[in-house]
Amino acid sequence: MTTDVPKNLSQDPIINPVHDIVDVQTTDCCIVGGGPAGAVLALLLARQGISVMLLEAHKDFDRDFRGDTIHPSVMEIMEELGLSAALLELPHTKMRQIRFKTPKDTVTLADFSHLKTHYPYITMLPQVKFLEFITQEAQKYPSFHLVMGANVQELITENGVIQGVRYRGGGGWHEIRAIVTVGADGRHSRLRHLGEFESIETSPPMDVLWFRLPRQPEDPEGGMGRFGKGKIIAMLDRGDEWQVAYIIPKGGYQQVRAEGLEELKKSFVEVVPEFQQRIQNLDDWSQIAFLSVESSRVKRWYRPGLLLIGDAAHIMSPVGGVGINYAIQDAVIAANLLSKPLKNGQVQLSDLAKVQRQRELPTRIIQAFQTFIQKRVLATVLTSNLTFVPPAFLRLPILRDLPARLIALGVFPVHIKS
């Protein structure tokens, strides 16, 4: 492991207190965070015989209102792994277009039917099922180890190099020493905080209220969205339920709460009148989850011995539902670039830098696209009481496939290196 430290980082910024350690284990790669990026990276490394330990803070993968959109880019990666057919055997639905209805028109933001892929749709699959599927596949390889309920508290830092982590769980403190530690622990990343990474933040104009409503067999498959006067509602097909995103102006949650649940339901029915009866199933604020929308990326994704990927490195807006897919593409590139150094037992700082170098530009492009949609479309609706008029660029044939490609496949193709 290299010991050269970037000039803008101190040698030992984290002081590691001494604890009563239950056990000390060693591995080639310690991945913190059992979300899509961490789970896929662990599988890719384990398939090559690289010792990998995946630490997940929770005791299971089941979370409310997690992203459930698997885009064609990920399905193609699953196909390269020989797993796409098995994955599609799980209960799922397909979204072939992203459309929004206004009182006067229908707006198509993305039509995936024109894309050159075996999977011209977004697969709607509960994330808990996807993570269980990936980790069960990884457990077929003896070099993979999964630890649930592992609450990482500290980085092990020696001579300016991250040598692993200490976590609490299973009756005490545990220590994992690794050639490389990967932070894939999401938008509230503990490793991003412990590593003192500096972020560049933007200001999305919206927040989201999530809740569920019953879905009827005659309802359209996939998803639907509505624009009203000052209101935006998106609905995702979850089989027997609709997962509803009620989009509000940034910082407007307290006002919505103050106006009361009945006013929220009335406002919803104004945009989706055919759900007047179903909205009555919403009878308590405990059924509603609040998401403060963020969009940011860290300036530098790595330090000696430590790499951030996925939401730990770049928090995505929910626009287009691309977060999972860009995180998994990060994992594929990380596996492609780090597998050989890990097998050789030595990962240089330059190896970690290559991951950011390949993934930063696609991340910046998709975040710029999301910002454009947020400012030109969403903010326009949220701040106006006028009927929404679709921007001309959404109607130009020359631009028809650009949003679909960015959302579905990403900026550059990502493939697994054998």
C-alpha cells in the first residue's frame, strides 16, 4: 500500500481510541454499506477470488421508500454476469416511458422504446429483493463475507493510510483490516464524514413526500405523473400499490404540515381526481415519509486506502431515478480497476484516482441534466399557478432520445472486464 498522502490531507486526521476488541479480521477489500453499489462491488470481487467483507449497519435490507428502479444499464451488467434472466423471474413491472399529464396535454420526458438494448424499459423491482438476490449470488463464493448489524464507528489510520475500520455489533467492538476500504454507505455516509471529505453542493428546488395508495388491476402499468397548477405528482407501479411522490417546493414541508392532512389530500385530488376514494386510505402523517432532496458530490473520492462510490461520493436528485444505476456503474468501474492491484496485494493512490477519473464526468453530466430539468420544468410548475406549458425542447425530435439515453444507459457504456 502506498504511503504518499495528498498535500491537502493531514497525516492522521482521525484519532483512533483504544477499545476492547472482540476480534480482528483481515480481508483484501472491506466494503461499508450493503446498498446496490456495495453489494454489486462485493459480488464482482468475490467472483475473482478476492477476499471481500461487506458490512451493513442494519440487520436486514428492508427499508421504506428506497429506490426501486433498475435501468437498462444495470440489466445489461446483470446480463454480462449471466444473472438477468434469473433477476427478471422475480416479481416486477416495466416502465417503458416517463410521461406526465397536464390538464391540457401529455408530456413525454423519456421514451425507452427507441434504445438499442435488450431491455428497453425501466425494471420496477423492490430494492430489498434486488439486494437479497445479489448477496445470495455472492454467497456462492467462499471469499465473500457479509456482516449485518455492523455499525462502523472509526477508520483505522496508520502513517496517513486507511488500514480498515472498527465497528460495533455482535456483542462488542470488531476490527477489520483491509488493503482497501470502500465507502458505499449512501447519502448519509459515515465514511464520508470520518474521512473528512469536502463536498460541492447544489440547491434542488424541491422536496418529496412519499406515501402509498392501492393500485387496481385496470390501472396503467409502470408509472404515471401529473402536473397541476403549482403541483407535481409522480406515481410508481409497485404491483398492488402505487408509490406516490408528492413534490413540494424546497423547504415547504412545515407549511404543508401546518395546513393539515385533509388539505394535502384535497390538493392531491385536484391533480388526480380519479383517486378521490383511494386517497382516503391516507389517514395519518405516519404513513408519509419526507425526503429532503439533495444533490452534491465530493471534490475528491479517495484518500490513501479509502475510496467512496455511489451516493457516498455523489448524492443524486431523484429526477430520473438514476441513483442506483450510477452507483452500480461506479462499482463496476471500481472492480475493473482495482481487481488486479488487490490480487497483487498492493493498491496505489493512483489506482483509486482512476476510479474517480472515469466516473466523475458522467456524474457531473447527469447532475447537470437533473439540474436543468429541475429548473426548467419542475421549478416552473411549483412556483406558478398557471397551467404548465411543456418547454419546446421536449417536443423536438432531434432531442427525443437524449433524456431517455441519459436516464437509461448513462453517459458512457460500462462493461465488466473479465
